[in-house]
Amino acid sequence: MNKLVFSFLAVCFVVFVHDTIAGEVNGRNLKDIISRVSIPAHKYEQPYRTGYHFQPPSNWMNDPNGPLLYKGVYHIFYQYNPYAATFGTIVWGHAVSYDLVNWIHLDPAIYPSHEADINSCWSGSATILPGNVPVMLYTGSDSQSRQVQDLAWPKNLSDPFLREWVKYTGNPILTAPEGVKDDCFRDPSTAWRGHDGVWRMVVGGDRDNNGMAFMYSSTDFINWTRYEYPLAEADATGTWECPDFFPVAMNGTNGVDTSVYNGNVKHVMKTGFEGIDWYSIGTYTPDFKNFLPQNGLSLTGSIMDLRYDYGRFYASKSFFDDVKNRRVLWAWVPEYDSQQDDIEKGWAGLQSFPRAVWLDGSGRQLIQWPVEEIESLRENEVRLENKKLASHSVFEIEGVTAAQADVIISFKLENLKEAEVVDTSSVNPQTLCTERDASSVGALGPFGLLAMASNDLNEQTAIFFRVFQNQNGKYSVLMCSDLSRSTVRNSIDTTSFGTFVDIDPRYSEISLRNLIDHSIIESFGAEGKACITSRIYPKFVNYEDAHLFAFNNGTQSVNISQMRAWSMKNAEFVMDKSVKNAKIELKMLETSSFKIDNWDGKPKEMVY
């Protein structure tokens, strides 16, 4: 056994012998005894702050990192600048939850401290080793600003909050391959273990602007060997970021562990470039060390390729929840106001509400749906059935808090033969949504919801559908999120989004679910077959001024077969005060290539 392996196993043994009965205390007791302080929402001073989407108390946040479930506690780590609401020196923020809804903010878990990460600790993933030992693979920016891959593990496995982390003294464990630029090699994936006992993972990068997921193998999780050929690649796509590779069951909605490989699963290869998370479904063959996408769909950035979300949703990371047998997905949802707005707000960045992910029965795409725990926030339910929406009509949905709501609505169509004839085989759906927005009259549509709308409708975000047919009578359903009237403020990005939904309106009602939370709307079409996330910044500042409407701007009437809407309570966000704040020494930061202004070396108070 080589010395490095022995050292690693020795550390694991030490933490195991300290794994006391305290670690077996159930989550409820832990939550009861922790010393906590609530964080006020300040909804009037911060109208764009969310009520139930995860964000730190202040400052910049981007990619989710290493989500996991450990001893009944969910963990989310994230890219975080503790000093400003703009990008800068990055540490790993950390929070824990018992239900993926209410969160306890902890001290940063991993921060610059060594040669291999002194300029920032960038994105990475969690892997659970045998014996329930979590480890982190992450990208460090070293003293020469090179992107290298590092390893860390918990200092104390008896702490279900995993507050403190130890870095491997031999970091980095990987440097960029030959022909790959030092700043184009990042974001190691969750590792999976084959039947041969060998661990494998992928790291994103590119050669000559051709994106790829480099694959590595290891028997000890420290010494890694690169395979000759990438697991996946595509020309002219630039650096691949935040790759994720995992199996999905071919039948049912349950998730499976990342290391599962059998004849009952397909595999998902996901990566990010151009600000979009692309994915393909295919067959992974360990013996041949390759991944073959089905139906010829790859990761080229074509309008035909699959995407997790057709709006603002990036750098996603998934994990397997072995208690509820589901795969859960997070993503960073950036800001789209100005940087000066972020500085004045004192924060930037959200996480999407966690989604359960599974393979659609057709096998052609993934289904995404908010985890069931979100229902604990619902109150004041409003129901509606068999409501006819005549041509050019608007109907207000009253009784719910329109700025913080969960709305599920289904539309039933008649007179499908009246649908406009459009050849949608090669058209870009986003372009079609922009050209034929919510104010553009069609036959069957636009119809849907007007969210975060002012009473006079001068500000409104329309999430809607339109139905087209081609010359052969085949129907296409277009789903759009129209931000063109979402605000009257200047210098706000109001790009609209759209996609086609894989349903046949002859046999299926068209359903829409919207999670509305002040400055974010997550929209799920056809029970999760199509997802669009939008950021909006209406000028009205009091959330009581928000309204919610159903509308139909088509020439044909549509029926709301049923609607259920709820006001959403605030999730609970608290600070862990049972341990002292982590300190990042000023002398360490002085060696960084980033300059931190106006910092006195003391932790800043973080409040809303």
C-alpha cells in the first residue's frame, strides 16, 4: 500500500473512531438544541429578495457545489464571495436543512488556504465513499491562477452538519492535460464506482475551443489516471463547465445511486456552455469507456439538443437522495439587473428550488418537478374548475399572495383544427416567442398566466402557450415566458424564452405550474416536460401591489379545466450560532491575485 493511500485511510479511521453516539441523534433533536438566530426578511426594503428560494444572507453566490444527504441532514455548498455582492475571491458557502425547504446557514466550509487553492476554491462535487464517508473534489485556483483539482474530507464524521473540512496535503491531485489551457480545466463531477471497484469521474475542459469531459479513474481516490479519449466532446463549444454524469431508471420516477450500472438504466451526460445546461440521454459502456447518446442528440448547442431549462438556469448539480430514492437537482439562477443594482441590494444570485428528476416514460427526455417538501409552505388554497376564457379575456385570480405563490393550472382546448399553420420543424422556439409575444393574437393562444403584474397591466410577465399545426396536421405546443413587459425600469435584461413541449393537445390537457417568488418565476409545462426560469424586476416595490391573472389572447376560447393556487409562506432561514465564525486570515488573502478592499480581517455581520 503506497504512503498516500495509507495516509488517507488513516484519516478515515481517526474520524470513524470519533463517530460517537452524538452523530446518531435524530435531526429533530439537533434542530431543537442548536443555538440559532432568525434572519429578518425586510420585504419592503428588499422587494426582490425571495421568500422560499435559497440565497445567503448577503453578498455574491453562484454555482451549487457538492449537494448531499448525510445522517438525515441535507447539505448545500455554493460558490460565495463573503466580501461583496460581485464576483471575487470565492469560498464554499455552506447551509444545512432537514427538508430542503428551511435552512441553517453555517460558516464557509472550504476557503483559500494552500498553494493549490490560494486564489479561490471553485466548483466541485461530493462523493460518498464506502462507510458513508463524504469527500469533495473541487477546482482550486493556485498561486499562478492555474485551475487544478483538489480533494477534501470532513474533519469530524460525528458532526452531521460537517462544519469543518480537511484538505489533502498532497493537493493538487490533478493538473491540466497537455494541450489544455491552465484556465480551461475545472469542475470535477461526482465520482462513480464500477463493478471492478475502480472509481471514475469527469472534469470539464476544452482543447482548441472544442469542449469535452475528460474521464479519469482511480483505485484509491487520490491517484488518478486520464483515459485517452474523453467521455463526451463537441467541436466549437468552448470550455465545458460543471459536467454531471449519472444514471436514470428506465421505468418509474425513483432515482438511483450514481454508481448503479445495469440493464435497467440509461445515463445522462450534462454540461454547461454558453450560459446553458445541455444534456443528452444515452448508453454508457464501462468496458469500452464510452457514452453513446441516443437519437443522435449530442451536446453541440443546437436548437435540437436537450436542455434542463430554457431560461436562467446554469451550473446545475444533482445528487442521489438515498432516503427518498430520488435524484435531486439544483442550479444557479443569476441576476439580470445591473451590477450597480446588485451592489445597492447587497446580494446577487439565487438557487433554483430543488427539483426531483427522472426519465420520462417515452425515454426521450427528463422530467423535473419541485420536491414534494415545498407543499409544507402552502396556505390559503384557491380552486377553480371549468372556467371558460373567451377570446381576448383577462381574469384575475384572487385570494392568493400573487408575489409569493404556487399555481397549477390546466387548459383544455377545442377547435384544434383552427390552429395556425406553421412549419415548426426548424424554427427556433425562443425566436418564435419573441416575434409572437403575449400581445400577438393567434388562433389557439397565447393563453396562460400573467404573473407579477401591476393592477394596470403596464408591468406583467406572461407565461403562455400557443398551438400550431403543420401542413400534415401534426400539432406543436409552444411554451413561452415573455419578459418584454416585466418591468418599466431601464437597463434590465428582458429577454424572452421559449421551447416546444412534447405533448399532443388532441389527447392531453396543457398544464402549467408556476413557482412565483418576487424576482423569480420557475415555470413547469406539461407536468415537468419543459421548464423555464425567469428573473424579473418590476418597478412597483410593495409586494401587495402584485396581481395574478389568467388570460387568453387567441381568437378561439379555451377552458380552464382546473386550477389550484396557494399563497406561499416564507421558508425559515437561520444562522448557526453554536460555533464561532470561520476566519480567513488577511495574510492569506494578501497573496491572492484578487484585491479585497475595505476588509479589516473580521467576519462581517450578515443580515437581510
